[in-house]
Amino acid sequence: MPLKIIALGTGVCSNGFCSFPERYPPGFLIDIDGVLMLFDCSEGIRYRVQQAGYDYGYVQHVAISHSHPDHAALPQFLQAKSCRRIFADDHPEFGVCDVYMPTELVNGFADVWRWHVPENEGQYWREFTPRFVPMGEGSSVGIAPGIILKSFPVYHAFGKHPSVAYRLETPYGVIAYSGDSAVCDGLIEAARNATLFICEQGFGLGYNDVMKYGHLTPTNVGEVCVAAEPEHVRLVHYIGLDREEEVIKEIRRAGFQGDVSRAMDMDVWTLE
């Protein structure tokens, strides 16, 4: 069966004020022959997993690009997973969850969990204990036979926020996910020759990031793709202030002539 990617959320942290108010914050479900992985874990993502026809209890891998709340509503997801395990004794697989995220975030998450679950001294329940895997420059982790997750540090939030782009290498092809990032070497390496590049475009046409916060304009997307040469590009994390055709024209002017389009929630992409 083909590898399937479902766009559970292609929007930003706020909704209701743009031309695509139905968009949810970032999250992408990847099904590789039954191995289920999430790229980012935004608020309410378990409901959208169900909307896509899957049971979030079976999601055993979660890759967090950075800890901004629109990308990492992780306590809620882990609580839901733990309850599924506690009340489903016949599904031990519900108790498995590997969480991949930048090293600094792994070190800080224990305090976040303790804040949410003080009644258990910040510990996990016996039936459900997630495994946290630190990801940094040059990290490479085997997810399953023939499936490798790699991470590349990227620049975001004035360079103060531990952030990574991901590269998932599979027998069906390579999926790259930018997370949130400015143009940088890590982003280009993550996307290099990818079969599918899920690329944020958080800034609009003509925007000049003089404060160096760290998102991509359409011109920046074109620059990254010229350097990385991905096969297919899908634009995400954008509130929709510019028309899609104008965005793509700007990407073309920056030099990238490959397949590119704007993603929408519940889009499905396949690799065979």
C-alpha cells in the first residue's frame, strides 16, 4: 500500500480572522504501512486524527519541531493516549509513544508535565510511559525497518527557540517538514532532493523580516527550493492574505520551477 500523508492542520496559531478560517494549527499524520507518525501535535489534533479515519491510540511516534503552543499541545495528547491505555487493557500498543524533539525541550518537558499532573508527582501512569528522544544536529533515529527520522536545527523566533526541521526517509521516498524556519542551512539540508517538502510560508508577499524573527516569504521558499531541489512542495502555516497564484508566481521568480501548491486541511498525499 502507498505511504499516505494527511494534512490535519495547515494554518497558524489564530483562527477566524483570515480568508481560511476553517484551517487548524499545524499537524501532519503519516501512515507508512501502518506505522503512524505525527509531525507536530497541535491542540485538538486527536480529534482530527479521528476525522481522518484513524484511531489516535495507535499513533506511536510524534515529532515536535519546536514548542510553540500551536505546534506542541503535547500534554493534552499524552493525557488522552494514557487514558486510552488505562481503559483499554486489550490494547497494550496504546501505551507506546516515542516523542522526538529538540534536546533542550526534552530536558524541560518534565516540569511542564509536573505542572499538569501534580497529583502523580509529575510521573506518568504505570500503563503509559512515553519515551522522549532528543533530536539535534545530525540526529538520526530508526523508527521501523527502512524508516529513518533525521533532524536539522533551524532558525526561528529570533534564534532563541530550539527548533528543528525533519527529514523522514522511507522505502517510498523522503518527506521533509520545515517546522517554522527562516532560510538557513539546516532547512536546505532537510529538504534536499526530498520527494515531498511540507514547507511553512508564514510571511506574505513583500514582507521584509527586518527583526529577523524567522519565517519564510514566498521568495524565501523559492530560494530554499532552488538550493534543495525537492520534487513536490506543499505550502503550509499561512493565514491566506495573498492569492495562491500570486504566491506561486513569486516562488517562480525566485527560481524554483518545480511542483508547488498551497495545502489545505485534510489534503491527502501519497508516495508509492
